[in-house]
Amino acid sequence: MTELARLKFYATQPHPCSYLPEEQATTLFLDPSQPMDVKVYAELSDVGFRRSGDHLYRPHCQRCTACIPARIPADRFIPTRQQRRIIKRNEEIQVRAVRPSFNEEYYGLYARYIEQRHADGDMYPPSREQFTTFLVRDLPFSRFYEFREQGRLLAIAVTDVLPNGLSAVYTFYDPDEERRSLGRYAILWQVGETARLGLGAVYLGYWIRNCRKMNYKTQYRPIELFVNQRWVVLS
């Protein structure tokens, strides 16, 4: 195991929180001079770190502990009746793994998603530079999972394939296909893919109880939360 204590980390100055407007956030980053090693990444994911672009980070706020890392243990996941309906509704979708890249088809879907679903967020307005910096990174473990039906692109799940599981970096999808619940389906598919690959869990990022955009993650059971430096099953 990598000696994580030997790694260098840097904390940002406090800044407005993207999820809880009344809070000030501080973020802890792995030293950017450290190579993006998949084993280090996997070990850091097990203590709550995430990837954004070329950076591994974790919230490091002094007053607030609302951001709690969450993961779905793939071998123990049991879909609810509603989740089974979502899977059946999308059974004609074909999924293909490709290396991250920029093209106008991908960007067009991303731009429509941000404009219609996240116009109130800090990623609005979308831009080609933002898309590339955030998602199109030349990393050997990163994948774009294309979700298509009869050739039409419906969604892309940006996912990192790690030794301990799949890390769900970001998903964007056709905002006009609301009935399909594509965001939920992408998570369900990744749980199935994690099990198929014989890996441990899908790392979902942070669960925030009082943030509508982030509290949906407890709909997947069992769900494990990283609390007091250990993973515990949410009862």
C-alpha cells in the first residue's frame, strides 16, 4: 500500500460553497506535481477523495462536515421496484466504452444538459474550454461510457476504472428524455458493470443531506458513507 502520509496536499483559501450558500468551503488538493497514479487514486478514493480534471481533491472545511463520501457496494446492491422499472425502460440502450475526447456531438449534449438542468449552477454557461478541462483528460483509467439507442447519443457517463471500483466522475444526458431517468439509469448501469468486472463499489462523490442536487444518492441501497474515517452502511 502506498504510504499516503508521505504525499503532499494543499488547501485552498475559504470560498463560497457551491452546494450550501450559507457556508464557506475549503478544498484539500493532492500536490499537482504528484503523477496521477491509479493506485494512489484508488487509495485516496477510499478516504473520500474525488477527481476533477487533473486534480484529486476532498472537502476540508473547518466549520462544516456536510459533504460525506458515498459509495454503492456492487455485490450487495438490490434495486428497488422503481429502479427495476428504470432498467427495463432503457433495456434497448447500448453502452460503449471509449477514451475521453472532444467532439461536437459530445459537447452539444453537454451544453444542452447544463443549459436546461444547471443554469443556476457554477458550471453555467457551458463552454468548450470548460468541457475539455473538466472532462476530457488523457488518463489511462478514464472512460466515456456512451449510452446510445439506434445510434442516437442519449448520455455519457464519465467514469474512472480503478482497482477498487468505478468512480462516477460526471454524467450528462439528453434533458428532453426525462421519462427515461437517464441519470439514475447511468448509476444503475455502472453498478452492474462494477459487479461484472469483479470490482468493489461505485464511488458516487459526496452525499449532502440538505442539498437537493446531492441527497438523491441514498436512494441506492445499501449505500456506504465515509464517517469518522471508516465506511459504514447507512441504516
